[in-house]
Amino acid sequence: VSMASQTSRLALLAVVCSALYVALGVPIPFEEDPNADIRIFVNVTSINANEWVRVSWEGVPEDHRPGCWVGLFLNSTTDVSPFVVTNHSTYSPPFTMTAPLKYIKCSDHNPDFHTTGKGFKDFFVVNYRHAVTWMIFTNGVDKPVFHRRSEGVTIDDFRAPSQGHLARTQKHTEMLVQWQSAQHHDYPEVQWSLTPDFANFSSANATSTTFTRGDLCGAPANVQGYMDPGYFHAALITGLVPGVTKAYYRFGSVAHGFSPVYSFLAPAAPNPSHRTHIVITADLGVTMPDGTQYHWEEPDAFQTVKHMLDRVSTSDASMLLHIGDIAYSTGYLGKWDSFM
């Protein structure tokens, strides 16, 4: 059976299973309930990436409060009808047709919620390259019932380059710079200089790649966990003198701006008389800075990163090596944006 056929069968199964909700008298909560007293609000309607949004809710009926939760989704047209899981594998709730990027129980951090039916939560929003919205549900995370969506919040700098990182190549005179953005037709490039003011600099054009739902090998990545990944860019800094050159660099495009200026010292050439200090980690995962819930949670990942930064700042380590089990996204693509 072809992969396309398997994906089509999964989509058909989701539609059939959703129809069963109707037959069983359970509403499919994709459209807002005009009679619901539940309300959800945001304190801003536009931000820059890596800023906070306060989300507030009220009017949740007493009998709905135990199963109330609020999720962050990419945009207001996202399909949040029930998703019936037939093979749990790496799926995790909440089971909506499109998984939330992260979510919070209405009672978390709101001890009076069960009495008042209202509460709030500050969410940290990274550059998802799309507008975002929050939606409020009841009936728990296994069979959620949608009620209301907030106003959309646009990310004003969504086209800005982000998620920059360095990687060694086989040549000691090179460094690979990689980053992500919402587009690829703006001639992305990396620029580097020997001085932080970029009075004189060199540049190299980037190669750009992406993938689509059809490129992925199975669920949940090509079903519930899929999201637009944007574009991935890579460009080479060349002409480095090993162990000597301190390079200042930035990445992006003239059309949509460049990253802040970063720097690195060119790695030394191999020398059997010199020690090499390497910081090694594995099984890292992601910690959300706002304390929200998400697929395959790892609340201590932030501490691991802190320990690595402390070690690098007090030693002469020349490389960080991550040997595997990186973000634990296991099919939920939005988790990579938080990890990176």
C-alpha cells in the first residue's frame, strides 16, 4: 500500500470517526457556540516573536470546569473538531484534528477557577511564522468540546530570520551557518566580518529547502501533528584561519532583515599534542518557559541547557555534541520551533 494511500485512509477514517460523534450525540465543536457564556480574551493583538501574551477566560459553567482547558493554535481557521485515535503509538492528547502547540488546564495557576469559572495565563510565543489564536474547550482532552476562540494575534516580525545555529564541516577553514524563515525567495545569505561593525564583510548565498505533509512517512506527523515548517537555509563561511580567526556573522536577507550579530572563534586544526574539550549531551527535550503542557514534556531540559552554558563559560570547550533523541517531537512539528 502506497504512503499516499495510507494518508488518504487516515483522513477518511478521521472523517468517519468524527461522524460517529454525531451519531452518539456528542457535538463536533468546530464552530463557536453562539449561546455559550464562555468567553476568552487576549491582552494584545500583535507582538514580535519571543514575547508574552496574557490570555483570560470567564463564564465557564460549574459543571464544565473540571474538564476545561485552553490551547494555542496557529490561526483561527484551524480544524479543532474531535480526532479519534485508533492507534495511540506516539499520539498524545488533546485529541483535536490539529494538535495545539501547547495548552493549559483552566484551573492550573488559577486556584479560584472552580469557584469563579474564570482565570488567566501568560503564554510565551516564539516565531511560528503565522498568526496565532487561543481556543477554550471543555469535556477534557480525550473528547474535547470547543466553545470559543480569542482574537487572532499577529507576529509582526514573522518574516525575520530565526533559529540560527553553527555546525562544523570537514574543512577546518569553514563553518556552516543554518537558520529558518517564512520564505525563501528573498535571496537569503550569511554575511561575516573580522570586526563587529561590519565595515568590510564577505557574504555567501544560502541554499533553501523545505518539506510538505506528503514528504512525511506517517502519523501523527502528517496528520494531527503537522504544521507549516517554513524554509531552512544553509550557507558556508569560508577562509577561516584555524584557531585564529574570530568571525562576526549575521544571517537573513536585505528584503526582510538580518539577525543580530554573533561571533565565534574558528576551531583549531587537529594537533596530537593538544587536548580537545567537548561538551556532550543527549535526550534533551524541551522545557516551555511559560509552564504550559505539551507533547512529551521534559520539565528539566532548561536546567540541562543552563548547566551546559555554565560549563562552556568556565572552560575552554571547543565543541558541543548532541548525540541523539533531540526534541522528542515524535510527530508534533510545532515542538521544533520551541526547541530551536
